[in-house]
Amino acid sequence: MVHLALSVRLEAKPGKEEEAAAFLSGALPLAQAEQGTVVWFALRLGPSTFAIFDAFADEPARQAHLSGQIAAALMKKAPELFSNTIQIEKADILAAKLS
């Protein structure tokens, strides 16, 4: 069961939209390798607006993700690709349907 989540909204810099999309899509193998990450989504919400949403069973798994390769890569590439300050929001999951 998932109980905890993280979400991040990202705004690509002008001209960096496709590079941002490729960067986020390319993180999938890293997410798949994380034992504690139950679900992970990289989303395109509009032409230059993106988001990441992921969920975890417990706090140790969420903390492992926050200190893992995806978060490190995001913080490294953020100044080049995204115009907004990266704010990772923690959330509690009230209900979920997973198949």
C-alpha cells in the first residue's frame, strides 16, 4: 500500500521544452531500480509545464528517493532546463487504486 507521496511542478525555460521532456523520460530506469518507489510518473501538463509524482509505502522509502539519483540529477539539471525554483512537496495519500 502507498501512504506517502512527493510532487514537483516544473516550468521549462523557453526553447528547452523538448530537452526537459527527454530528461524526465530518461529518468524512468532510475525510478524502476528504486525498490521503495511504488509508483513514479513524469508528466507533461502543457507545452512547457511538467510534473513529477511518486508514491511510497513508508518514510524511509521516500527519504531514500529524495537522496537518490533522480533527485540529484534533477537538482543538477534544473538551472539549465527549468525556470522555476524546484520545490518538492510532500503529501500523505488518503486513498489509492493500483493495479
